[in-house]
Amino acid sequence: MRALLFDGQLQLAADYPEPRLAPGEALIRPHLAGICNTDLEITRGYMGFRGVLGHEFVGTVVACADATWVGRRVVGEINAACLACSTCLRGDPTHCPNRTTLGIDRRDGAMAELVALPIHCLHAVPDAVCDEAAVFVEPLAAALEILEQCHLRPGERVAVVGDGKLGALIVQVLRLTGCELVLVGRHPERWALFRRQGVRCVRAEELDGPQFDLVVDATGQPAGLATARALVRPRGRLVLKSTFYAPSELNLTMLVVDEVTLVGSRCGPFAPALRLLERGLIETAPLIAAHYALDDGVAAFAAANGTMKILLHVSSRPEFRG
């Protein structure tokens, strides 16, 4: 099969081995796959991953031991947990020590003509949600994880640092709480959507000192983390959403002095993300910068640096069977 893979360099393979159907898993033919900052960081050395890239996707199940899934349009959670260890049994499968992670850690990803995932990772996509919206479910779920981890009161002051792909979804999620929300970014050409939604958008230099109860870093770079830290008030909360292949010089002593709560945050709940898209509460179309064919995947990655979401067209949507 054709697959976009990283083995020390990014390349398109025309004859990559197809995955075999394993017990408890499904084979999916991806329609679309999204390029995110984690994919870009993998090509710089993050996680030491070797294999097929891609963990944001929507596709159709083509083979599965449970025949009710065959022909259904799905998205998939990226953590393939064992469901048997003590971590899984306590209800924490995203931290399963035996897990593999789609396109990130020891499991080939979705930028290929076939991808394998455990059945328990699958979520059916409602008919009202088009492919171009469904491909955003994974990062939208990651945005929702902030609300799973932090009790956000409507009267609190919140800043999201980073007006890129993930920051754009986080802002749209957090605005639904009614909090006093500010987007801190460097790309005013992207702000029309958020301003239309009632979100204040500013550059970092327009803000004066630590004034926010909760600050989210979604910049994907150490400098952005420093900016986010500078905005958190004493006894405030700093949520880290960035994953990048670079050291950080965050001053941990001052976190102690200011009694700042540091929250690491990554994967989140898919079902609420699908509901938000089905109800039209999250806009995704303005976040799409370009479409590329899978065959042009190397060029797509080159274009993805510093831009909004680029989508890879992996295969056409087949006829559904029920």
C-alpha cells in the first residue's frame, strides 16, 4: 500500500506492507488525515518514532471481527491500551504502560491506505458531521481535556497562548464556559473567526504582568511556554498542551514561590468532541489551510510549518454498507 512514513527522513512508500487484522482490532481505510505539530516534531526527533505517521483521521472500517463496524465511518482514539493492567482497570487507559500510540509510539499511523486500531478505540461519526470536520475530532478532544482536568468557573480570567491549530480549538472550547477569555497570538490574520465569536485577541506585549487565573500554552515552542508562564497570577494554573523536541528553561523555583499549579494535558474525550461538531458549536472550516493528496505528502509537511491545518486526502469515501 501507499504510506507516508518517517524512518529518519520523510518519504512516500509505494509498497509498504498492509497491516493484518489482529484479534480485537479493525482495519480502516482513511479518507482524510490531518497534519499536526506533533507530526512535525516527530520528523525532528520527538519520541524517536519510526513508521507511518498520522493520528488525526476519519475513515471507513473495511474489516473487523465485529461485523457491525464494517462499512461505518469512524474516527479513532490514538492510545491502544491493553485494558488488563492495573492502570487500565482503574479507568485510566490513556496512561496504560503497555499502550502503543497511533503514529507516535510503536503503532503505524493513518497516513496510509489502511490503518489498524483496536475496536475499543473506534467512534462512529454522525451523518451530520462531514469528513472535513470529523478529522478534527482528536485535537478537539485534546482541547476538551482541559475542562476534564480543571474546574473552570465562568467568572475566571483565562488566556490561551498560541493562535495555531490547537490553540484555535482550545479557544472555541473554553469560550463556551462564559469565562473572560483572551487569545494571545502572533498572527492577526487568523483572528477574525475568534473575534466574531466574541474572543479578545492580543499580542503578548499588549498584556501587563501576571493577571490570569488559568493560562494554556498551545504554542508548541519553549518561547511560548515562557510567555504563558509570565501571565499566570500567583496560585493560578498553567496548562501545558505543547509537545516539542526541545529543552525548556522553565523556572521551577518561581512556580514554587508563586504556588502555581502545573497541569500536563494531552488526549481527551472523543464523544463530547463529536457532539460539539454535530451541534455546530465548533467551527473547523476556517482552520483548514490547504488540501494535499497523499502522494504529495512530503510537500504537505514542508508547507505545514507555521500554517493552520493541512489535510491529506488518503482515499475517497466508499459506498457505505448499512
